[in-house]
Amino acid sequence: MGRLSGKRAFVTAAGQGIGRAAALAMAREGAQVIASDINADLLASLAGESVETQVLDVRNAGAVAAMAAQVGAVDVLFNCAGFVAHGTILDCDEDQWAFSVDLNMTAMYRVTRAFLPGMLAQGAGSIINMSSVASSIIAAPNRFVYAATKAAVIGMTKAIAADFITQGVRCNAICPGTVDSPSLEQRMTDLGGGDYAKGRAAFMTRQPMGRLGTPEEIANLVVYLASDDSSLTTGAAHVIDGGWSNT
């Protein structure tokens, strides 16, 4: 018997990186996992794993509502979809601002709003929102709109937790530092002004442990927050950054 036996979990951005690792980790712990992503090719890599896959564009309100109706009530919702934009406020035009806000904030709002009624009807549920240590926790250079949206995720998480604390639904945020995932390579290149090696070196200098995090390490925290082991935990921003925010 795993820690999530008998539970159903829905994951966004499950095609790669943290979302994929979390979907597989929850499945190993006995959950029935529905892994969604906008990219069908990435989801194909989950073929043969003990998860169900669904193509979903979380920026499409109609598609989100239809997916929630199709899937039905779940015990765990992991909102992992997001985008890391590079640059300061002067690099962030209104199009980039609108895209980041829509994907990092509004999509999380619409997915949560679609799945929350099912949790309330059954009197239990755990919502896990992907934030970042680069948010209201610490500032990171060239992460203006990303940090703004991830700070908002923490606020959203706390509000949901407060509103439904007496109805059996918990809501927590995860705030990773730098995680060695497929999306990181381009960010390293951007940071290095087109030089990947330079960018990677810059990322490594801010890692007190001398290494990056792994998707599997974040997935372990997802499993904990999804499970009854964390039944007393709600409204928290869980920092998992190798000590970056403490130095």
C-alpha cells in the first residue's frame, strides 16, 4: 500500500521536468494519475507508465472546463504549468506580461476553479501550486515578470487555503530554487548572453550546496503534500532551494 493508494490526482504540464516526475512519483505511491500537457509528443513518453494521459491547453478556459467534467472529482490537483521569462521590467513588453500572467496565474486560477467543486463535494482534497523561490521570497536578477506571477501564486494559495480550511480542502505552494529540468538549458543560455557555459556557471555560483535540484526531489515534496502525511499543512509556501534563499 502506497501513501496515495485510493487517491486520484490530476497534473498539468506533466510531459517533462517536475510535472512528469511528480506524476510518476504519485503513481508509484498508488495514486490513479491523470497526466496532462499541451504537448502530445511529450505525453507519448509516458506510454507504458501507470498513468493516464490527456492533452490539455490550460490557457483555454473551455478546454479546462471540459476536462474537469470528463475527469470528475479528484483528490489531488498539482498545478505545474508555467513559463520562465527572462529579463527586467524594461525587457517585459505588454505581450510578454500578458502571456506570463495568463499561463502562470490565470491558468492556475481556471484549473483550480474547475476542479475545486469536486473536492468540496467529497469533503477532501489537496491542491498543490507551483510557485518559486524567485517570488515574494527572494529576488533573482532578470526574473521580473516571472517573480511577479509566482508571488501572486503564493497569495492565491494562501487565499484558497483560508477560504476552504473548514471544508476539507488544503492548498499549498512549492517554491523551488534552480532545478535541472529540460527548460533550464535555454534560461542558462539567456543568462549567459547566448553562451550556455557562461550561463550555467552563473547559475551554479548561487547554489550554496554546489549543485542544482532535481525534478525527483521536488516530486518527493509533491507526494508528501498530496498524502495524508501533510494533513495539518495548508496555506504554506514550501521552500526547496538548497539554501539559496538563506544566503
